[in-house]
Amino acid sequence: MRLPRLRIGVFRATVLTAIGLLLVVSCRKSIETSSVEKPVVESVKPAARSLLGATANLAAENQSGKSGFLLLDRGDQALAWRTRLADAAESSIDAQYFLWKNDEAGKIMMQRLMAAADRGVRVRVLVDDSMTESDPRYLATFGAHPNVSVRLYKPFGPKGKSLVMRWLDYASDLKVLNRRMHNKVFVVDGSYSIVGGRNIGNEYFEYIGPFCFRCRDLLAVGPVVESTAAGFDQYWNSDWTVPIEDVISSVPNAGKSRKAWDELVEFATDQDHYPSGFFDLPANFEMAWEAVKNQLYWGNARLLIDAVPPLKGQPENRLGFDQTGKTLLKIMNRSESEVYIQSAYLILLDGGFDALRAANQRGVKIVLSTNSMASDNHLSAFVGYRKQRKEMIKTGAELFEMRPDDHSEEALFSPALLKKYDTKFGLHAKTMVFDGRYTFVGSFNVDPRSVNLNTEMGLLVDSPELAVAVASSIKNDIAPGNSWQLELLAKGKVNWVTRRDGKITEDLKVEPMTTAAQRAAADLLMVVPDKSQL
């Protein structure tokens, strides 16, 4: 259902007026981050005599300067490798994430890093402030340890205020605060790193629950790890980061902190707090590494990372921005045979459509994989894509949308658990494969927010073997039972089909597995005028 044009105008005017009035009463803008004094700290260089340094060096010694990669394609193994590396750390752990939730996965990761800090390991944690809780005391407790430093990127609004008032503070300084840090990297002892699309939270590691994400990371050893460590330093030491003790009103004292740390240890010993399959995997780093060290994919690699935005009032130099997106577009425009693009949010700018049409004219096969309305966790982002999907199909690309009952995901859990939580699966991976040779895995969504607003990063790897493995994973994600393929009918309407053995076995004419209310809400959001915020 669409609102009449007159009503839309009144609706917009009313909303804008209300926002304006609320901003007047908003009592504080963002913290002036550039005025906060903090020490410049750099990454620890890898130590050859440490366990992680020695194993990484041994693995890479005959690889002619190439880096090695392990594909972390399932949530349990992605969490397991993070905990194993933290348990084996001897000198440093650097973690940078858009989101670190105070749930089972968040607490387990926090406990592992706290245990490392107790052993004398230096721990640095950098989290974007936009998705922290209104009063992130869990992060303050984390940062109270003498060997742990926590910084927030572009913090806004006093902590302890209501969520509504925090977001009013955000809106009052929108031009500055709307540019968020979406990077995701985990570096241990300067010898191993994990880069990809996962935040720290249950749904990203395939915990059973109401919502569960399909995601992807790469674990790396070799020369590219030094680049990921330098990338972390670039943001850690930027003027936009603020120590958490300068953001919250009070840091817990030693007694309260120790009590909280002990509670974390108790929490982390309960197997019920881990994702399904976690305890079927090798328990420690040495056992796990011995099993996979000869299965790494080797190739030349580079870290794609956007520059830190300039401070307010300084001129913007676009040369450093969106290095991730610009590089991927260049590779896309040079593609010769096939391209797989898997993006949780898929909203193209004009250059994206030009690239798809040009690739089709060159005879390149293009496969696009994204969320359906039923699997998307952000309806507004889905609506931005919905406006474009007919045009995407017209470029000659094959377009697939993930099913919320993805059969490969459902196979990870018992029918009883799926019924108990009424689980819906969604896509969160940000992955591309070009010409069976180049693979990108990172935080970059193919949408205007990743291009123009957020900072992003990812690994670009030149390895045919890795490309085959990742393309195979994406092919499974778009297989019948996991995704629908979208086609255009003669009258220009979208059709969702499932093909098995070349025959259509499912043929749907409306958004599959959605309610009339969901579709009506999407119709209402079609009036959103600015796709740049999506």
C-alpha cells in the first residue's frame, strides 16, 4: 500500500518538524574527540620465539613472500579460532569491531581477552560507538584491567542517557557522526589475523536464536598480517578515538572489576554458552593448527582499507576514502569470465550499473547474492535494493535472494531447536570472487553507506585455490533450498523460482515467506528519498 502524495508530504513535514524540535532540546553533541589526550601506541612486532610467531614463520618460510589463508565459513570455527589465538597469545591482542555485544559470544570473547591480560598480554579493543548500549558498563569493566585499553570511535552523547536521547545527540551532529567505523579485524602477537564480516555477537557465530547470520572470515598468516596490524594502528591512534574512561562517568573500582572478571570465567566454563558444534572442534591452538596447517590457501594478498575521515572543519581529501570500493570496482571492470558478488545489502550507485552492463557486454557471467525481504534484518536497506532489483536483472546478472529457512543453515540445528526459537536465517557475508582468481572477504557491503559514509576494510587475495573454495561456498548459498533466483516476467513483474535439474519446481509471484503487514511496511518505506543513508 502506498500513501497518497499529499499525505506523504504532510507526513514528511510532521516528522521533520518533530525531529527539529527534539534537536533543540538535545543537551549535548558528540565529544570533541580531537581534544582528548591519549598516548600513541603501535602494534607489537611478531616474536620468532613465541608459539604463534614460530608456527606462522614455519608455515610461510617456503612460500616466496605469499600469505596463507584459512577460510572460516562456519560460526563455530570462527569463534573457536578467535578463542584459540587469544589463549595462545603471549604479547598482544588487537581487536577492532563495529559491534561488540554483551551476549554469550561477547562475554566469551571478553573472558578470553581478560585471561590473556592476566598473563601479561597487552590487549587493545576498539569499538564503534553507534551500536554500543546506552550505558556500556560491560566495556568499562573490560577496560578496567591494567593490561587492557578500550577506545570508542566517535562517541556521541553522555552514557547513561536513554537510547532515544543518545540518538538525538547523534542526529544533532549528523554530518560528523554519520560516518561510522565498520572495520572488523583481530590481530594476535603480530603473527595471525582474522579479517571478514563478523562482528562480536551471537548471531554472527551461528548461535541458535530468533535470528542467525550466514557470514565469512579469513584467518591469515604471512606478510599481510603486518598490514592488518598497521591498519589497526591507523584507527587506534586517530583523533576520532576516545578512551572509554573519558566517555563514561565512572570506571568500576578494582573490587567490582575483579568480581565481574570472576563471573566471566564462570560464564565461559558453561558449555551451554557456546554455539552448536564448538566442542566438537580441537580445544587448543596447537592441536587445531596441526590439523589445518597443510590445508592453507597461499597467494599474494593486500589489505584494502579506507583512510580515517578528516576532522570536522578540515577539507576532505577523497583520494584516501573508499579505497576498498574503488579497488573492487577496478577489478570488476577488468573481469573477463565470471564474477560472484555476495553482499548482505545490495544497493548500487550509477557506476555499479554501468559495471554490470559493461561486464555483460564482455560476456562475463555475473552472479549476485543478497537477502530477501524475509531474511533481511534491515527493512529500510532491503527497500533500497527492492527499488533496483528489476534493473539488476535487466543488466544480464543472475540474481539470488537468501531464504530465511536456508536448508544448509537449518541442517546445523535440530528440528526441536529450530521450532523452539522460530529461527530465521539471514545473509551477512561480504564476499567477491573475480575470474576464479581474486577473492575479497571483508566488511564492505555493496551499498552507498559502505561507499560514501562508513570506513571499510578487507583482504584481497590472488589465489586460484582460495577463489575456487569461496566460489563453491557461494554456489552452495544460492543452491535450491538456500536461495530463490529472481526472474522478470513478460509484464515486468518479479518472479521467485527454484530450479532443480534444470526444471522450475517452485514459482512465486509475491515476496516469499512474508506477511501482508511486512509488505505494507516495505511499501511505506518506498517513500524514503535518500538512498545514500542505506
